[in-house]
Amino acid sequence: MNPISCNIVDVIRAETAGCLDKLAVIDGPLELTYRQLLAAVDELAGLLGAQGIRRLDRVAFLCEDNAAHVIASLAILQLGAVVVPVSPTLMGDELANVLDRMDVHALLAEESVNRSPEGTRLEIASGPRSRFILTRRSARDEYPPDYARLSPAFIRFSSGTTGDSKGVLLSHATIVDRTDIADQGLRISRSDTIVWVLSMSFHFVVSILLYLRRGATILICCRPFPDAFLNAVRVRRGTLLYASPLHYHMLVHSPLVPPDALAGVRLAVSTAMKLPENSATAFRQKFGIDLVEAYGIIEVGLPIVNTADGRSRPGCVGAPLPGCEVRIAAPDAEGVGGIELRAKGIFDAYVSPWKRREALMPDGWFRTGDVGRVDADGFLFILGREKIVINFSGMKIFPYEVEAVLATHPAVFECLVYGEPHAVYGQTPLAKVVIKPGLSAPTDLRRFCQDRLAPHKVPMDFQFVPALPRTESGKIKRT
């Protein structure tokens, strides 16, 4: 596909031309057909264009998880401008850092979350009658010529796999490629109604855009959870769930969600963080549905979605989808090493500092920063992050492995295992543990681990905490 001529909004228009009167987005009482959604996109794009937003302009976008988020993102993209999504949870200094590092030309904010005292008010009459504030900025425009040639669509400000803050740039053509690949695992159709509970600031590119391409209905029910969720699956007949393990844990333990609540669901996908085996087991026992784990990376997309074969293998995240490859770099005697991926749809460049994909990966292989192994049938098992592997007297300890054991204790809600420097052993494992509501801190965790783990893997100490720190995207913060 020619990257210059491709625009993801044009692709969506072409692929939904036969279902314009079908519901595209449901947000509470608001219902938008594809015809109404695209009319609202046209209206807002016209307003933004009248304010001087042009092709290649970088527009930071601040919005709640609602129908307006979908409309505004598509409007920016339709103009050929670049969406720089920012979470409404960012504090003032954090937001200022993103705007400066990504060198944005403007900030478009939903009125309810606007942070700027100045700006131009834009209101669309179509759809949800949303109000936005557009604040122009003076960009330095230090991007190289490659930037324009790529036809950029999104820049996600991220720590990336190296830990350094940067922007991950995705072109329109790359988004088309990665949504095509992801659909080989998700199999989205016009008959699907997707129950949406995640942050659009972090999960828009593959999922929302794929659902729109396929003419599915997106049912937004982020708040209140699980009340809105229950209404979504029982009244609106949701067919596909795309959520984090934390959401599924809440569904299992909520008395508001009976075992027959998910009777119409054909697929329940777990993403954003590693799926604990005990959570998958509890979900299956209550609802009779297998959770499907999806391995997603902002630089790569959704290259692996677990299959029925994979779900029969404990700890497996699945085999690569067609068009993707996985290999283990520098494996040890047990086949464990760094996980590398090669696929269509890999990111185009890092921003700030600028680094093209080809320069970073001359052989096409992307190092994920995860550690794992691949079995004889090509199924991937993730054991942890390279930077968090604990070195105990020369022996490797993978925190995920210890956490998986701790999570099977009946009193443990969630846990975090990490290494602490030690003068003799190099590092020793420690654990932070959150106890399930209404239960007391158990006294047998050490013995519980000793019965299930090699001696050097047993945490030296257990700290009981009310909650574990999380990143903006909902992942447990490990550093």
C-alpha cells in the first residue's frame, strides 16, 4: 500500500459504505450510526481546518473515553494531521512535558477536561453535540524530511521497551497492516458488538480502528463499572469483551454479575498485562468462557492472540498470527532468552530523538524487552521483562513465575515480586501482596511458596500493601 495515498479514515469510509445505517457507537443513551458518526467527523474536521490545522500538524488530544473521543480522533486523522493522545489523568507538568517533547502544533481538549485558560471553542451539532477547546502552540518543527514521507497518523508518547521516554510513530499504512493482522485473531464482523471498558488514550489504534473498519458496534461502558458493563452484555447483547485481567477479576467477584450474564459473548480477550492463570480459571468456572490472552506492544501491535491450542498450555500467550514471526535471542540451556518479533505493522520511527525503524532493526527483528521461550510447536511463553529478571547467586528468577504461584493462594488478590540488591547473593526476591477484601493477611505464604517453588525463588520477605502502583495504561509499575 502506498503510504502517501493511504488514510485510515478513507479506509473506514470505503469498508463501511454498505452499512451506513448500522450502529457504530453506543455511549449511554447516545446512539450513532456510521452515517451519523462520519457526518460528525466531517463537521469537526471542517472546524479544525478553518482554525488552521493542516496535514502533518501534530495535535495533542485530551478527552474522556466516550463517543467524542472517537469523533475527534477521526477528524484529526481525516485532515492528515497527527494524533498525539494524552490521558486526562496526566498532571500539569506531565502534560507540559508531552506537549514539549512531541513538539505539538496544537492541543485539542474536550471542554470537560480542558487544562488551558485560553483557546478557541469548537462545538459540533452532529452526534453528541460535543464541545472542544483548541489551543494553538508554536512548534519548533525540527522533525526530519522522513517525517512527511511516512504519512504519520499517531504518535504515542511512551517509555518504549528501552525505558527512555519517547514517541512511537505509526503511519496510516502501518495502522492498516496491523489492524489486518490483529483481525486474523479477533475475527471482527458487522454482527459484533464490542463492550469497551479500556482507556482510549492507550488502546485506540489497533482495537477501535479495527472495529470501525469491520462495521462492528462499539459499546462504551467505562463508568460506572460493573453496572454499565452488566447493562452492556445483558441489554445490548455484547458479543466481544476486550478488557484487562483486573476487569475480569472484578466480574468474577462481583455479586452484580451472575453466571449467565455473558451468555451472548463469543470472545473474551484479556490484554494490557499478563493474564494470571488463577484469574483465567475463576472466569471459566463462573461463566463457562475461556479467556483469550492477547500479547500487545505499542511498537508492534497485536501480533499474538491465544488460540484454543494455546489455552491448553498453562502460561502460554499463543502462537504468532499469520504475517508475524517470533524468535528467542541468545537462548540459554532451557531455551529461555529475549523475545524478538518480526511482522508487518511494526512502528515506523521513534520520536525525540528521531530514529527510523530501519536504523533500529536492520534485519527487521524487534527486541521486545520481554524474556520467554518458544515450545516445539511455536507457542510463546513469557517469563518476565529482561530488566526485572532477578539474579540470585547466578541463578535467574522470573518474577512472573513467582507471582503466578502466589496468585493461587486463596487470600491473595494480586502481587508484585521484585529484586533487592544483596551483598552476598547479588539480588534476593521480595514480594508485595494485596489481600482480597474482607480477608486477613495470611501467615503461611512462605510455606505456601516453599511447597511449590525452588528454594532460591521463595521471596525473602512479604510486604502487605493496600494496592500496587500502576502506570497510566493500567499495568503494574515495576520500577
